[in-house]
Amino acid sequence: MRMSKLYMPTIKEDPTNADVISNKLLVRAGMVRQLVSGVYSYMPLGNRVLKNVERIVREEQDAAGFQEVLMSALQPRELWEQSGRWADFGPEMFKLEDRKGREFCLGPTHEEYFTNFIKNELNSYKQLPLIIYQIQNKYRDERRPRAGLIRGREFLMKDAYNFDADEEGMIKSYELVWDSYVKIFDRLGFDYKVVQGDSGNMGGKVSHEFIAITSGGEAQIAYCKNCDFAATDEVAECITDEYNETGDKLEIEKVSTPNVKTIQELNEYFDLPKKKFVKTLLYKTEEEVIAVMIPGDRELNLVKFSKFLNVHPDSIEMLEEHEINKLTGSYLGFVGPFGLKESVRLIADSRVKSMNNFIVGANEIDYHLKNANISDDFECEIANDLLNARVGDICPSCGEKIDINTGIEVGNIFQLGTKYSTALDATYLDKNGKAQHFWMGSHGIGVSRIIAALVEQNHDDRGIIWPLCVAPYKAIVTVVNSKNQEMTDLGNEIYETLKNKGVEVLIDDRKERAGVKFSEMDLIGIPLRIVVGRKANEKIVEYSTRKDMEKEEITSNEAIERVLKALE
Ligand code: ATP
Ligand code: MG
């Protein structure tokens, strides 16, 4: 492709609304554009990357024997009523009506659809197992669309569904999908970990997530270097003996703490470690107001908390300042478990129960209470574990210390059991002619999210460094000065040769300054580069890869060989 013809609207400055590096670079490189929050358009280079990721996913799924289908994004309400998820999905679902008032959603996922489809099409055990997949846009009205392609409201997903005769078959299919995912993420060159996941509103018990490790990722994972334990923060149990305290329980005492609100300020004011304080956090759901107590140096895990309350995580909200004041007579920073209205449900993480003589807010501005103890001083519900696990906690598998890392979830596999086949009454006839519910699994890959995750893992301060397998073009020939005939001729010759050999190649034949060409070459991240400059008359060019940027002066023929070799 000639860059003089290529539609590649690059931008010099970082877009103001881009919150992560991948989004900045993809927008600046003219690969994607935001239409509205969470909705993106792909321009030629971005679209080529998307198609390449899609191709790798497809090739590996096909190689594993899964069959590609394509279902509609438009799904009628009735399907979702049968599984109870029309309500469960809540505000995340895009809902709409047709002209006759019939209700639909834009599919956020397709378990119901596929189950219903198979129910009507497949009836004998002889046709099992079956694994089918599609690569298709999904729609989710995410609470916080962010990070560009990482959390969109429309995004491309590969979703696969397996239908098996029994649990054993389902587990076998699960392993097949797992293996195929390993091949996909290996091919993409990801640094990733497979971790135990939370099944959320999917149902079923066993699930795993494939997490691309990046420093700014949304997903937190806990893992052990000593054994193979790895889990998302949503399920990683926090095990610690840091709070097991014994000793005499002292008399509770009110102390003046003028303007001392945060745990940091308390720590300095009292000169006591943060774990001697207890935070009382106030939340509300549709049904109730909850005060939850955790050690001062810990964080509440919202997913564990929502499971304890048996509500959807999205339905839990923090109280606002005026609500806190109405309820406690004080403000954030002075809230505590004493004297809360009876209407407030008081819950403590089990670690608070083992703490001794801790300090809490007094529900009075500028005061705290010293020497508080659960059960001696007040009663509350105890939840076993509401905390985020952190570095140094105890590994649930082997007892060593765990580590924490962050990343981006790029894939997810679930064992669903018979949840959907039962709900939709989808059955096949077994050997004895008896109707049995299918055992199912569902397995997603965030195709568009992968693009952003790859950029997060492959960039430098100059721009994107595409791995060869997904690069929009594999090679670029940059003609330093397009007004110079010798340079232009040699550039064209190299370009035509590579093109004829089937290489996806760009030639920068634009009448731009050399500086612009070089900086854009770095920005768009084409892996293999040939620069045709002042030694064109000697047929000498500069060869480099985007990754290591080390320039070598070699003949144009050698440079062509290098490109062909790199692509072998
Ligand atoms: P998350 O926890 O990040 O919200 P999820 O558990 O809701 O993800 P699944 O329903 O399992 O995700 O979807 C399968 C895959 O689709 C995920 O592993 C992820 O890669 C991708 N994905 C999910 N939500 C989005 C989104 N809003 N934008 C882009 N990709 C997404
Ligand atoms: Mg989600």
C-alpha cells in the first residue's frame, strides 16, 4: 500500500479523553476513533489489526475442531426471561422495542440464544459433543466505559459454547477450549497468566480467566510463586494471621481527634500502625443501608461483599456525605459502629473480630473511640472474608506467601453445568431414548480488547511495537526524500519486489519531511523497516526492526532477504 493513498489520520498530541497508553497510541496512530463513550470506529490500519487478531483466534478454534456460526445480535426478551437474566443483567443490557412493542436486547452474551438454538436443532446423543463459536459484536452498557477498547460498550467477542452429554464430557470440552486458548495467547505473544475466576452471573462453578499482565490493568490477580495457585482478586481468599491479637481488653475511651480523618492521619496522630484502626464504610443497596468494618490497612473487596449480601455488585453504592451525616450525625472520617441507627445493618470482616482494643470513629465530629472490641462492646454480623488479598498474605494452596499483579482479562472460560439447558429445557435423547439436559460451557475472548492489551504490552515512548502476527503491515519502506529520483526508484523497486513475494508492505512515498515520516513510522509500529536515503545510488539502505531499532546499512537485496526471512 502506498502511504500517499493510505487513509491514516495521525494526531500529534495525545487525545485529552484517553486514559490509558494503548488508547492514546491507537488514536494518535490513526487506527481507531471514538464515536461516543465506549463506541469505537476502526480505520484502515486498526481494522487490519482487528482482522489479524480475529484470524488467529479463528484458525486456532477451527484447528481444535470447533465450528464457526453467526447468530444475531438482536435477541428477544422471552429468551432472557427463561433464564432470569433479563432482570439479572440490569442496566448493563441495551434494551429496545420493535414497532409493535415487542422487546429485544442487543446481546451482551449468547448463552440463552445458543441453548435455544441447539434445543430446536439437535436431539440425539450421537451428535454430541458439539462446540460452536462465533466472532461477533457484543453490547453492554458498562457502568464505566473506559480505557478505549479495553472496556467498550460495543466490542468484538469470540464466544464459544459446548454441548455435552454429561459432566465428564463438559470437562473434556473445557480442557479442549483451554488448550486452544493457550495456543492463541501464545501465538499473540502475550505475557499472561491463567487464573481461577469468579463465575459472576454466568452460573456454574468452575471458571478460569486469561489475564494479560500489564501494570495499569483493571484486573488484580493473586498468585503464588511456590505452587500453581493463581486467582482473580474476586475469588482469591485473603488469609492472614496479622490481626490475631490477644491480651486484656481495655475500657473504651473517647478521644479528641480534631480534623484527623484518614487512616494515614490517624496513624500519625496516634503514632500507631494502621492495622490498629478499623474503617467503618457505609453502603446502600436497594433494600438496606450497611455499615461494614474492616482493618484500617485493608481494602474492601466489592465482589466478596456483594456475594455476602447476595446482590449484584453494581447495585451497591457508597453513601453520600449528606446521607452519612443524616445517619450518624458526623462525617466521613469519624464514622464508627457505635450508636448507628437500628436500621443500619452492621457487618464486620472476621479479622476485626480477632483484633484487640482497636480505634474507631465515634460518630461525632472530631472524635474517635479507643479500645473497641467486638462482642464485648457491640454485636455485629461476621463475614468470613471481605478483604482484597495483598502481597504477603498466605497462599490458600501451599501456605507460602502470595504475590499480586495487575492485568487485563483477555479470555474467560466457564463450566455452566445444566443451568441454561434446565432453564430453557434443552434436552437430547440418550442411548435409552431418555431426555437429558445438555451439559454446557461458555468461553469468551475479547477480540477487540486484545488489540489494546497488545499495545499495553508492546510499546515504547515513540509508539506502538506490533508483534509480527497482528501488525497491519509487516514491512515499511520509507523513502527519505520523495523528490529525489534515485531514492524513489530504489524504494519502489524494493516495494514492488516485496509485494510480488506476497509481503504486506507499506511504502512511505508521501511528500512529507523526513522527520514526520520517521516519527510516524515509529508511532504506527510496523515491525520490519527499510529506509531508503542518501546511499540509494549505491543501492545501500538502512534496515531495522521496530522492536530493537538498531540500524544496519546493507544492500537493498539483503534487506529484502531479511524481511522474507523474518516472515518465514
Ligand atoms: P470484565 O470482568 O472485564 O467485565 P466479563 O467477565 O464481563 O469481563 P465476559 O462476559 O467473560 O467478560 O466476556 C468475555 C470476554 O470479553 C472477556 O474476557 C473480555 O476479554 C471481553 N470483554 C468483556 N467485556 C468487555 C468490554 N466491555 N469491552 C471489551 N471487551 C470486553
Ligand atoms: Mg463485565
